[in-house]
Amino acid sequence: MTGSLTYLWLEAKRQWRNREILIFRLGLPTAEERANGWLRQLRTTPLRPSVAVAAKVAVAMSFALPAIALVAAAGGMVGDNEGLTLGWARWLQLIGLMWLATTPITAIGALIGLTFGGEAAQGATTLAFIVLWLAGGIFTPPSNLPDVLAAVAKVLPSYGVVQVGESVTGGHALPASALVVLAAWTLAAGTLAALAWRRVVAR
């Protein structure tokens, strides 16, 4: 446990220290690690792949939280076209649950970074997030999509995030389907990322 916490601290310190590209850290951390030799240094440690991936996801989520909080703050100050108003407790609930809902997204980012290298990782990240944005119900509700695309949208983690946000703002219980989708993507992407980590450090 002590070793895991030490690695988590080092990973967070290493990524937060580089302020020049801080804003881009969420999607592109691991392709850079292959270039600077960080992964090669970790070969000498007994760090388990699952712990390493969990640390990467946790650090990536630490970058997501301020962004979510800023968007919520802007929404609280400006409001929206429908005149939505939330109390401070509901805003905190929204921020916390939306932040937790980003877990599968960050796990996918870790998987991409460990699977591809350099520019290929950047291209794959861009493609993956475009698909998640366009097909995940963020811009167009699944009810307005053709049946096939609607079925695809409902099993994407981005739609799970949308459902979490809509449930909190609407004062409804979190739908079980969204929780299942988010958990399944987190587990699948995290497991594949751990396997990719094992392959990379074994080279």
C-alpha cells in the first residue's frame, strides 16, 4: 500500500509540475512517457499494472475536476436558456457525480496512451473523443437518432455521463443503466490498459 501511494504521489507531482502543457494533460500523458523514458524507469519497480493504471486514472481525474467545477460555476452565474436554478448542495452533488462519471473516459485515455505511441496516440485520442461526443448523446439525444445509432449511443460512456448530469439537475434517481454502462467501460478499459502496461514495460 505504501508503494502504491508513493507512486500515486510521484505521478501526480510529475504531471502537475509541467504547467506549460497543463491543459493538455488529460488526454496525452502516456504517449509522452514513452518518449521521456518514464516507463523504462518503472520497469525496475515491483509496481503492479492495475495499481499503475489506477494511479494514472486518478491523476487524470484530478485534471478533470477543476474543469468540471469551472463549467458548473459558469452555469451557476450565467444560468441557461431554460432558467435552470440549483441550490449549492445540488451543485456540489452535480460536480461530484459528474467527476466520478469521467472515470471510464480517463481509463480509455490511459488505454490509448499505453497502446499507441507519439502522434498515433494523439490521433487515436482525438478520434475516440469525437466518437464519444458525436455518438454519445451529448449534442443529439438518442431519441432523435436512427434506431441503430440510438442503440450505440446508449452503451457509450459519454451518454452515461449525460444521464448522470440530467438526473442530478432534474432531481431524479440515477438510472441503473447509466451506472452499469459507466462501470462496465471503466472495468473493460482499465483491464485492457493494465494488459497494455504489462506489455509496454516488458519490452
